[in-house]
Amino acid sequence: MSSSCFYIRMNSSDYGLSHPFKDSHTVSNGFADFHDLSNCLFDLRLASFICPNCGSNYFVVVQYFVILELKKKKKKKKKREKKKKRKKKKKKKKKNKKKKKKKKKKSGIPMSI
């Protein structure tokens, strides 16, 4: 995906580790920094990590995790998609109104005296 590092926010009440997580793995504000996406396997709220510093394997229950760069890009795409959908709906409504007006004009019986 992207070569840059990604960040995982940890809830301190959710995990208990024999491994000294806070000392060697935390960058700032409870974010863990791992540079290889291939080293992390996510399964719902349970994450398996290989520490880049010491190479040990351990499991952590994660409150939530965010891949920052990818999330920013996805948000922009979603906004564009929503705008496109709205425009399509408006066009459909206009077409439907035009069809109804045409039908009403055609369906009327001509009254000639």
C-alpha cells in the first residue's frame, strides 16, 4: 500500500503485556509506530505485532487503528462520490418531472367544439 509508517492508538485499559510496550514501542500520545505493514495482522479488535526494535511477537487488543494517509484519501473520495450521487438524483428527479408533464399533456382529451 504505502511505504510510510502507520499508527495504532492503544487503549491502556484494554491490554496487558509482559513485553515493555510503553518503553520501547510508543512514539507519542499512545501511538505505536511500525514501518512495515506486512508485520501487522489485524483481526477485528485483536492485533498481532512483531516489534521492529527487538523482533518479539506479541498480541494486543486494540481500541481502534487508523492508517492515516489512506484514511485521508478515502474521505476525499467519499465526499466526491456523495456529490456525484446527489447530482445524479437531482437529474433523475428533473427527468421524472419532465416525463410527468409530457404525459399529462398527452393524456388529456382534446376538447373541440
